[in-house]
Amino acid sequence: MKILIRLPNWLGDVVMSTAFVNAVKQSYPDASIDVIIKKELSGIAALIPGLNLVHPFSKQEYKGLRGAFRFGKKLKTEKYDLFFNLPTSLSSTVMGWATGANKRIGFTTEGGFLLLTNFYKKPANIHRVDEYLSLLEQFEGKKINNKSVKLNVENALPVNNKQVLVNFNSEASSRRMPIEKAQTILNLLTNTFKNVDFKFIGSPKEADFIDQIVNGAQNRERIENLAGRTDLSGLSSLMASSAVLLTTDSGPAHLANSVGTPTVVLFGAGNEYNTAPYNKQNLNILRYGKLSCEPCVKNTCELYNMPKCMQLIDELLIIDTLSLYLPHA
């Protein structure tokens, strides 16, 4: 049997979808499992256990619904038995239809169910991992009990308990740490944990944002900006060898959690009950929690014109939580 899975389009969602891939592998142990993944995230696919082929998809090269159809049609010769569609977009459904897979399974959204052979209602108010798994559960008519979000990192260095990774950015401004608040937290960190090095991670476009934080910080000799200097595979290895990641609600939080790195997540907008990293071991969720608007799921804060929920997070609580993983001396 040949199975094709269309993975989600965001880093955190791809990481959370590894539980789905693992469940498919368990349900069809003799099947060959291929995936379609956004080209920019294809480096992560190499870390997902049990995959056969990876098909990187570029929206720039295959634009719109016609592009999605052309890309799917290229895979028709693979003669897939099953196509699972995890995104809810019409374009991903069109892509699956174009592959000619015998059965095309997905959620009933954006009218794409007309192109699916098996379509199901997406459950509300559950964690994203369980949402993805529900698609397989509804298709097979049985419950999945072994849920595992995991990436395999090869050749990782031993854990350096004096190396901390920091991510204060997010695609959504409502989840991004304000610069002045970030500097306050960073100064408290470097003055509390005096023998620890702090390394900021991020994409190339986030380097300037991080520079603004670092340029106004104390103890700069122990602070490094690694934004844009690691690919996803290298970032995963770096995480696996670090003592802890301090991060906003973003893709890196899920990435670190999936490789077993202790993760402290600062929540502003976003609902941790739906999108927090899935593995509970060495996971700490911190939020202010006293605003009437918390939690919201908006990408921009229209009430305060800034992420007030991020600005008011208790710095001392962050220090106390990191103390679980770091030496004070």
C-alpha cells in the first residue's frame, strides 16, 4: 500500500502532525508513507521517523489552484492508495484530487469535500494534535491511544547545561515580546545566571528584531544572535544540546519540545489548550492571565495596540521556572 500525507503549512503544525504520521505508520505497518510539505519546511521532514519520499511544494512555483493541480498531477504516476489532507485549504484538496489517489480523506471545509472520497467534520476545542488524529480515527472507526510527537535528531552533541536558547519573536505581533520587555527579561536572565550563555534563534528576517533587543542589553559578551545562521535540521540539533528554550508561542516551541529539550513558553494571544507543545514532560506554560481578554486568538491586539498580555508577564516567574534547569552560580 502507498500512502500520501499533505502536511500542514506552519512549522509548529508540522511538528504536531508527526503524531498523525506515527499513527498512520502503526495502522499500516507495511505501507510506504510519502509526504507533501512546504518547500521552506522540507528540512524537518528528514527528522520525521518512517517516511519514504518527501515532495517539497513551492507556492511560488505552483501558484493558486492551477498550480496545486499541476503539482498533484505530477504525482499521479505514484498511484497512491490513500491521500490524507491535514490542511483545510481548497488548494491542498485540489492537489490531492489531482494525484488520483484511490481514497482521499480530509475535513469538510472550504467546499473541498466535493473532491474527497471520505470527508469528516473537524472537531472543535481540542488540541491540534488530537484534531489531526481525529481524521484517522474517523476514517478507521477506532480510537488512537499511542500519541507521540517526536522528531529524531542524529549526532546531537551532549547537553550543555550552560547554554540557553531564546526566541522572543512570532509571526503574529500579538504573540511577540515587546522590545523593552524583552530587554528587561534578558538583563534579569544574564544577571541571575552568571555562567550561562544565551543564544537567540530565528529566521533571517528576524535578525534585526533580535539585534534591537541585544543592542540595549547588559552582559552582551554572553549573548549571541543566531537568527538566519541555522537551517531547521541544525536548529533541531542545537536545541537537543541546550539546557532549555525560553520562547514565545511559536514554531520553535514545538520543535524543542519534540526533541526533548525543556521548554518554557510565554503565552500572550493563542490558547494553550489548543496549540501548546504536546509533550508535557519538561514543559512550562507561563502567561499573565489577569486580563479579561485572555486568551484571544487574534494576530494583532486591537484593544491595547500592543500585546499587553506579553508586556505584563512576571519576569520573576520566568526566572524561577528557568531555575529548574539552570545553575545559579
